[in-house]
Amino acid sequence: PITRDPRMFDVWCLHIPVQDRTTFQGLVEYVERTVKSERSRAPDRPVYLVGESIGACIALAVAARNRDVDLEHLSTGHSCSLSQHSWIWSLIHSI
């Protein structure tokens, strides 16, 4: 039988097709539901949110909305500036 190494990751990838018009908030809620589902399924395993470009902004919003969940957040190539005057902070605080 195959034994599972606990250090292994389950990788989930969110692909947003060009024609998809889901709002930013809708994408955040979708990722949030997935994180909560995985967390309840395996509460002892860490959840890593990795995002690039708008995915990094989504990951930041999910982390900001779920401070009670132990999330590891990695991001690259932000499509948003993370200054206090950035549109992303307004959006994160509004959802």
C-alpha cells in the first residue's frame, strides 16, 4: 500500500477564465469557503495561500477576513500596491 507522507501538500489551483466575470468579492468568498472546508477536513494541517498578481490580492483579502484561521500566506508579483492608499485596502476593508 502507498503511505502518505504528512509533509506532502494537496495543491488546489484557482484558474479564472478570461470570460469569467465573478466579482473580486465573489472570488474571495469562493477561496474562503475552500480554505474553511480544508481546515475542517484536516485541522492539524497548515493551509498555505499562494498567489500571483490578482491571486496575491485575493489571498491577502482571504487572510485579512480570516484572522482566526492559521494561514500561511505567500505571494509574488502583486498586481496591487500595498500602500495604505491602495485600492486593495479599500476593497479588503469593505468586504
